[in-house]
Amino acid sequence: MDTLSHDPNCIFCKIIAGQIPSKKVYEDEGIYAFHDIHPWAPVHFLMVPKEHIPSMAQLTPDHAPLLGRMMTLAPRLALEQGCRPYPEGGFRIVINTGLDGGQEVHHLHMHVIGGPRPWRKG
Ligand code: 5GP
Ligand code: ZN
């Protein structure tokens, strides 16, 4: 049974549950990754915990393994999605947090952005 907490009003919880369609990049028991609907660059996907955590501000030490897995998975998925290898290529990871941080969707997410420049934004 799925014991992770969800918010019925959260757009990313709905995406994870398959109630809103998305273009999947990766999925395991705790993490879901999908293409951003408004990409800034040739590669732009979002990585989210399946658990509804509103932002980085709610993290506790218990979340360290989950966040560590997201961070270490990102380089592999970035290459799979078309980012060129480091150091000529690479990628950018962005985690907007709170209103001052520019966060619009309040379900913790990591932007992974890359591919040949120019980019639309960033
Ligand atoms: P934030 O500004 O919160 O860091 O970023 C939210 C991101 O989610 C934006 O880049 C936006 O394009 C993306 N987004 C918002 N709604 C949807 C959606 O319904 N589907 C997908 N795939 N991305 C979305
Ligand atoms: Zn959510």
C-alpha cells in the first residue's frame, strides 16, 4: 500500500498519481521525473519526491537519503535526456524555494536544465 503523504490539490501529486498526464523521464518507489511543460532549454525536466513535501524549507535530516538519491540520479538522467558530457556539456540544477525563491508549484522539485545553448531562459 502507498503510505506516502499526498495533497489532493497539488498539481505535482496529481501528475505522480497519473491524474494529469506527463512525459515520464524516470520513476522508482520514491522519485518521479518528467519533462517540464514550458522548457527553458533543449533539456528541461523536473525531479520530484513522490511524497508531498512543499519545499526545501520542510526538509528534515530524515529526508537526506531521498534528496541524496535525487542529486546522484540527476547526472545520469541528464545524460540520458541529451545533456552533453562534462565539462563541455553539463547541466544546471535549480530548486526554487518560497515566493522570494520564485517557487510557483509548492511540491518540492528539482529542475534539471541543459543541452546546447542558447537557452530560452537562464
Ligand atoms: P517553479 O517555478 O515552482 O520552480 O517551477 C514550476 C515548474 O513546473 C515550471 O517550470 C512549470 O513550467 C512546470 N509546470 C507547471 N505545471 C506543469 C504541468 O502541469 N506539467 C508539467 N510537465 N510541468 C508543469
Ligand atoms: Zn504534491
